[in-house]
Amino acid sequence: MTQPSGAASAAPDADALVIAGVSHRFGRVTALDDVSFTVPKGAFCALLGVNGAGKTTLFSLICRLYDSTSGRIVVAGHDARRAPGKALARLGVVFQSRALDGDLTLAQNLAYHAALHGMGGRVARVRAGEVLELVGLSEKSGARVSTLSGGQQRRAEVARALLHGPELLLLDEATAGLDIRARAELLALIRRLISDEGVSVLLATHIFEEVAPQDHVVILHRGRVLADTTAEALASGGDLGAAFLAMTGAQA
């Protein structure tokens, strides 16, 4: 991926993300229990789980919104607890809740977020143009975010997350609320970023249709990892959704 001036680089040949023995509690409630898995560099990984499985809690730990009770989180070779600045510099995040101001133009939003990453005016403008081209929104630069369609707003969120040239994108239910066409366009964009730009992706979802047979899949259920394999191996030639329901006992 084209890096903005001054962007931090990943440790050579490091995995994009390593989660090792991570646990977290909210009072007496165990949200995550000894969670471990790895997202290799340049890979797509789907984190599957129903609501309440612990997906958002795990993302919050990776982003240092919380500190894990135990275990290690390593982003592009940098320990999130020991070197949080270096780890966070390599992360781009799209949460379910919107991070863009609907009353501002897309360009104004990107300029604001670029400033948060320490980018000056000219560098920020150039970088904003690059990421808008990547997500197919160059012609919408001057449009207010509130006037964009749901799918366009989601692609704008991806553009924001790419501003500082991260190695790893975290996408938390990024397709929630989108129609079938917008969801397909967003997923196609995400896969292009992996193949063309070398970005690694961890996508938290409960929509089985978003997962391809060759994709790396981690099933998280009630805070524990039940499977860490490919979708094809998990389904064993059958339906991924059926395999998930059989494994978790969750209701369809």
C-alpha cells in the first residue's frame, strides 16, 4: 500500500495480528476467555460470532480502549501494551458507529482525521485524494457526508481508516444496515485492498455469505474460540452457516 509521508512501517515479515491467551472481564462477567489466533500479513480473516460473542470487546482491546486482563496483543510486530503508539499507528478501524461528521464535506472530514494523525495540509490533501480514489469516491470529495448513500458512507469510513497507511484494518460489522448491492461493493473493495495494496483485514461479522471458502475463519462464541481454520475446512463441503450453528448451538 502507498504509505503517506512519515507513516510508520511494520516489523519485517511480522504477522499482521497475534492474539495470544487474551482474557477480559467486566466485573464478574467473562467477556473473553483465553482467546488466541493469528492474522498473517496480507490475509483476510473473518471473526464469526453472534451478538454478545465478544467480537467488539476484542476489537476494543486491540485498539487499547480497554486493557486485557491477561495475554498479549501484537500488531505488525509491536506489542499493544508495551508499545501502544507503534501498534496503534499500524491499525485502521471501522466500527459499527459512524466516525464521520455528517454536516461536513468528505474532504473536510478527512482533513480533520489527517490532522489527528499529525499530517500537515498539503500531505493531508494528497493523501485524502489517494484514499478517495482507492475507495471510488473521488468525485464525492466536496459532498456533505449526510448526502452520501449508506454504501458510500461506509466506503468513506474505510477511506478515513486508510489515511495513515495502516498494515491492518479492523472492520466491526462493517456491512451492517447495507443493502445487498452496497454490501457486495464494500466486500469487493476490502478484497481489492488486500490483493492490490497488501492490507491485512480482520472482519467481525455474523453474515456467513460474506465469507469465501478459502478465507481464514475464527469462530468466537461466549468469549471463547471454537474454531480457527478455513471456511472450507469448517464446512467440510457443506454449508458454513449450518456448521456454525451445529458448533455453537446458536439459534438461526
